[in-house]
Amino acid sequence: MDLDVWAIVLLAVAGFVAGALNAAAGGGSLISFPALILVGYPSLTANVTNNVAVAPGYVTGATGYRRELRGQGDVSFRW
């Protein structure tokens, strides 16, 4: 699939906005997934790409909030 310049710009902007939204409140996939569909990716490819792309954002967001998350390990893994 060949992407033109505007599709690349759209995906880059959507990626940055989705990453910032995920780090702050979550829900960045509401930006990035439709952008992938808009440029012509099939839904399965867009879904997998979106999940792989936002994973580093979750890690960096958790790293940024590590002070607030300290002591929550026992709470999050209770069954």
C-alpha cells in the first residue's frame, strides 16, 4: 500500500494526539484507529497496527505516573 504525503501527515498527527490522550486519560484509539481506516487500511490490519502502536504509550505513561502508582501492585493483581 502506497501512502501519499497527506496520509503520512494525517497518521503522524493522529499518532501524536492519540499518544498524548492515552498518557493523560486513555482513549487515544478513538483517534488513531479511525485515522488508519481513513487512509485505507483494512479493519483487521488497522486494529492490530493500532494495538501495537499504542503499547509503548502505555509503558511510558505508566513510567511517567510511577510515583502515583507506587503501592498499587497488590491492588491491581488481586483476584
